[in-house]
Amino acid sequence: MLRTLLAASALALLPACTTTRTPPIDPIEPEAFTAAIPVEPEDTRPVEIVETAVPLPLPGQMKPVRVSDPASGLPPAETVQQGRAQALIEPSVDGYVNAIQVYPYTEGALYRLYASPGQVSDIALQPGEALVSVSAGDTVRWVVGDTVSGAGATARAHVLVKPVSAGIRTNLMVATDRRTYHLELESVDSGYMAALSWRYPADELVRLAVKNDRAIARDAGAIEQGLSLETLNFDYRLTGDSPDWKPVRVFDDGRQVFIQMPASVAATDMPPLFVLGDEGEAELVNYRVRGTYYIVDRLFRAAELRLGEKDQTVVRIRRAEPRKGLAALFAGGQP
């Protein structure tokens, strides 16, 4: 008789559950929808940065240079000429991106710009770089101006140069809020450079180092790659004491158990984990700590986090058994 009444009660509740539905969203109201924004995947592995080796002089290799010795010294004019020639960087075919010659920026280098009468050559600076001053050696036969393209964070300063005749040369110094550029300008009849810009290896190295730091921090905070949401089981119960390091949540993926500790656990002692057997005895188990997670390499029914020697603080973790019969139907009460 009792079994019949319970079955009837269960059947009476089923229509009530099935008739409770969320009202549909009116498609006429566009504000009811939120467009999804795609997120670009980040690199999961840090990039190894290999710095170029810089040779250092060994003892006995550094010797004083005698200025009076003509074999070891050069006249000042020739020294300046050789230093300038060695610092000069000419355009290359591999450096062209469409019509723009892209130089690798190096502090103190001289960059060649070939211009032609009646043509404007564009010197494009780094986006976001603010122009401070422009100085040219010959401002009579060279027309120099500046402008800005874009707006806000993407604003880009441009320096425009144009010679009045062919066969003339001068130098140009551009100062910005980030760096200084030195250019050698030469006017030719034909073959002018429409534009030039720079790439910045030092800035790319800094961005790469920051990206590596984010990847390392992400790896330290992540628990495992490739967890499937369909296999996660959060049906665990926490009993016992309630210390500051009490786990936030416990779940498993069918193979491993993940115990998430609060973020403040790094400032306290990490309590050791003991997996309990059927008789309540402690069992040896492989587990590791990654970030704020304890990762146990097997499933268990019960475990304890213990801290202290005499008056121990104990937090027990117990996996709930699957509900059966009416308990599974109504999902009520503790297992």
C-alpha cells in the first residue's frame, strides 16, 4: 500500500515539473541578445628566448693603443669617416614590405633614405610614438614636414622629406618620446624610396618576455589540459573543521580527483592529504600540488586533510554514492 502511494505521488509531480518552462525570448527585441565575442587562443607553451652571445676580452687581450704609432692610429677625419660608413645601413630587397623599406632599429645606426625631386618620401614612426623634434642639416634644398595618421592609441607620426634637386645630400635627426633616429638623405634622379619604417627587436623581446610570463602564470594556475566537462563529477561532501584553508570545491574527471584550495592557502601551511581505505586506515597515494589545486592520480571514497600534531585540524572529503530509487528521482536529502 505504501509503495503504491509513493509511486502515485511521484507520477503526480512529473507533470508539474514538465510544465515549468522558461518563457521564450521575443526575437523582436534585439537588446535581449548578446553577441558572442571570439577569443583568440593563447600559446600554451612559453617560448624559449636565446640571447646572442657577446664575446668578452680575455686577460692579456686588452692593450693600450699608442697614438704616436702610425700603424695603430688613424687621423681623426678618417676615423670619423670609417665610423660613419660602418654605421650606415642601406636598403635591401628583403627589407621591403610592399613599397615600404623596413629597417631593424638599432641605437646609433644611420639609415639611408634615397629621395627624388618632385617626389615625397614618408618616414613612418612606431604607432603610438610621439614626435618631439625634427632637425635637418640642409633646410634650404630639402623640404621637411610632418603629419599624423590614425587617432588615439593607433596614431602614427610621419616625417615627410622632399629634395628640390638631384645630387644633394644631408642628414636628418628625428627625436621622439621613445628613441632617436639618425638618417642619411641622398637625392637621386630616379629610384626614390616611397616610404621607410622600422621594426623594433628590443620591443619584440620585451613583449615576448611578457607573453612568456603570462604563459608560465597560466600554466601554474591551470590544473590539467583537455578536461572534458561531460565527465566532471562534483558530488563530494566536506565535513569536519572549517579552517581558512578549507577546500573551495572538489571534483573528479573519472580518473583523477582535483581539490581546489582557497587563494590564501599560499600564505599558510599546505595541509597534507591522507586517502582513507574501507576500514578508515590511511593509504599511500600519489598526488601533487599545482597552483591552488591538489591533484590525486586516482579516485577515492574518502580522504582527510590534516594539519597539526596533537590538536589536529581535520577536513574530511567524502565522495557521495550514486542515488537510487526515489532518492535519485527527487534528488533530495543527503546520500
